[in-house]
Amino acid sequence: MKIDPYWISGFVDGEGTFYIGINKNATMSAGYQVLPEFRVVQHVKDIQVLYAIKKYFGVGVVRVNHDDRYELRIRSLDHLNMIIVPFFDKYQLHTQKKFDFIKFKKVINLMNKKDHLTEDGIKRIIEIACKMNRRNKPKAEQIKISLEGQDKVHA
């Protein structure tokens, strides 16, 4: 299957996700781990599309997502910085997903500056994640409330 960059951009507009995972992790200096992730999910009958996109980018992993769904997932900060962000800067999205990408890129930039290793940086990342797609919102808001509670205890 041969695909071009404009096709990928359009396909991701409909089927892709830019996600910021935030997990409590005591080994991290700010107490949380930030995991940015680009993902495309398809039914098993269309798995060849995921492999074609993976081949185009030259990175990522195709794996089971849920039942008869598979995903192409790219998590490496280096791959996101060097491949995914420049790609979508050049071949821009046209739906609401464009705004999620802009926020995703802000988080990547904060991570490049190591802000995710500070409490203030985590708070900024959570604020951004709360404004992204619905999958980000509940957990990010829960962490935000938890951090606000800690601030009151330390005040």
C-alpha cells in the first residue's frame, strides 16, 4: 500500500489521537510521569493501513488496542520531536484535531526544556492536557485537584 503525506494528514484528522498520559510515579522528581503519545486505531481488517503509516514514518509499534482493534503507537520523545511534530507542522490538520496537536506540541516543548520534572511544569502540562481531547480530561482534572489539595496542605 503506497500512501502520501497529505493522505496521512487527512486520515489522522479522522482516525488519529494526540494524547498526554500523566501517571503518578514516586521515582520522578515532580511525582508524576508525562507520556506523550501519537496513536492511530483501526479495525483488524484495516491493519495494513497502520503498517503503511508505520513504514512511512519508519517508527512506532502496531499492537492490539482492544478486541478486534489495533493501534499504531509512537511514544518515543525523540521520534515525536524528530518525525511526528515536524510532519504535522508541514502537513497540517484541518479539524479540531489541529488544536489538540498544537497543545500536544506545547507539552513536547515543555518536556524538551525539562519542565515536566518540576511541580510547576507538571501543573502547566495538566492545564494543557485538560483542554485536549476527552480521553485526557478526566484523569488530568483528577491530578489537578490532587495537586491543588497538596498546595493547600503546604500553605
